[in-house]
Amino acid sequence: MGTWIAPLAPSHPGRHRLLCFAYAGGGPSVFRPWVAALGDEVDVWAVCLPGRDRRFGEAPQRDFDAVVEQVAGEAAAVGPWDGFFGHSLGGALAYEVTRALRRAGAAEPARLVVAGARPPGRRVLDGPLHLLSDEALKARLKAWGGTPPEVLAHDELMGVLLPVLRADFALADSYTFREGQRPTAPLAVWGGRDDPELPEPLLREWRGYGEGPFESRLFDGGHFFLDSHRAEVSAAVRAALR
């Protein structure tokens, strides 16, 4: 299997094939519960960036374009895909990997789902996140609600997690949208109803970043609605792949 993508369980012929891209600081383990949640309809694959999971000993990657090139190369070799799903940083990566496949003349996924991600032309919030102090980064994580309070309060554990998070934020901050061909695959953009950084009007701006059918949808929950409302999200994923 490749370095950048791998199945989370044995693959089976005839199943829908879904490639998942995690949020900053996350890895394939984010999507392991999906193997059971999606059942025997879907083979779940995941992107593994350096610095986590089975690549924990490798230095994290900070060059967005280099990651897109590597993942797109492996995705083209292992494809075709019934769907890509990416959340936050993973949403931006899923989108640009889809564009890279089209540029290379390879098959795009049959469906592209971007969740919890700002439109490509709206990448910067209040300055580069990777330059924040450790305390400011922890405050941002607390506000997003995806990190348990006991983890945030554990200095030794945060000493391991913060460098990976900082590298992932640098990866996100290095992303610059460039004009060119856009995905022709149907594009679904999902957000959390209580995510203050991605209100519905901003979610709908994604409509201009694809050439095929478009839909947007809000789920209950905040930025990490895919974790807090897993059953609802996994049901929507199954429906999208059908």
C-alpha cells in the first residue's frame, strides 16, 4: 500500500470506495469509527500525513502543494473513487487533490464532500495560525470544541500534540488558491450550525468553486460536528455515495 493513503479495513469488491482527509492534528484514526458506522456498503480509506498514526516518527509536512501532489499521485494509482470526504484542512486538501486529478487527466471522485472548511478564496482568518503562541493555540482549540478539556490541561500530552497542530496550521497557511480548472464532480459542502467561523452565507460561497452540481447542508453541532453527530453524518455520507 502507498505511503500517503491506505484502507482502514480490508477492502471488498463491489463496495463504494471513500477516501477521507482529516482536520488539522488528525489522521486516519479520526475515521476508524466510520468503518463500523458505514457498514458493508463502503470501504473507508484515509490520508495519513507525516507526524501521526503510522507515520508518527516522520517530520510533519508544511508545504500544501507538495502534499497535494503526493496524495493525488497515489489516489490516481489506486482509484477510481466513489467519493472524497475532507473536513477543515482536509476539506481544502480533498478539493485541491480533486483539481490535481483533473489536471493530470485522471478520474475525479464521483462525489466530493467538503465539511467545515472555508471557501478557497477565504483561507486567512485573523493571521497565520501557526505563528500563535502555545497558549493562544490552546485557546483556539478550546473555542473550537474538538479537544477534550482534560487533554488541553495535560502539559505532557499537549507537548506532543502542539508541534503537529502547528505544522498542520502552517500547511493550511501555505495554501494559496490558483485559478484554473475546477472540479466537475458533484460538490457537497457541509457545516455545523453552531460553527461561528463558517456561517451559512460563507458556506454557500463554495458554489462558485465547482463546475458540477452543488449542494450545501447544515448539521447540528459546531466545527467538529462530524465527531459530535457521527450517526447523522455517516448516514449522509452513505446517501451521498449512493
